[in-house]
Amino acid sequence: MNAELRLVPGLEGGRTEINLSIPSAKARLVFNALRGILPMAGLKVRRVNEEGEELFTSEEVFPDGSPAMALCGLRGKEDITQTELATRLGISQNMVSDMESGKRNISLKMAKRIGEEFKIPYKCFL
């Protein structure tokens, strides 16, 4: 199993591209190793999508985010009312309101129920 490494200097903005081709079976291992090494060189690792656009974590976008904000955001994304969300979760609209306002914590059990109902990771509601 060989790896191929190529250096492409002279890109726009004084940047250089490094192309690395490795066997698929080793991709995750090499990726994680590089992600760990780059900060030692004073570089911040930024993920990009297929179009080259930067991807951001929810913590970067919403540094003061909360489970309440995540629940409210989910409802907005799904374009449903508090009553519709409550019906889907089998709880009262008042409970949804209290969770969105931060008056009531979202329990682990409720977070898992939300995650299952909307097919998303439950941990963003904790």
C-alpha cells in the first residue's frame, strides 16, 4: 500500500495545496493524524464541502447556544407550531413553551424522543 503526495505551489492568496492519495482503508487514520498535526504548525483546521465552502460547527455559529435555542430552531426548520411539536412528542404545548423559554430543562429521555422523532442527534438538546 503506497501513498502519493503532491505539492501544488503558487495558488491564489499565497497558498500552496498538498494533495495526498492513500488507500481508503487508511483514510480516517491519516485524516485524524493530519488534523492533530496541523495545529502544532500554528494552523487552524477548517472543514470544507465539495464546493470548497467552509463548514462551521454549531458552537462557532451560536457560541451562546442552548438546548432551548436548538428546540426553537428545530421547530422553525420543520415549520411547525408548538402545538404540532407537542402532539408529535406526546406532551402539552405548555411543556414545549417552557422548554423553549428555558423554564424547563430538556431531559435525556425527552432529548432522545425529539431525536428519534426528527431523525437527528439527540445530544444537541442537552
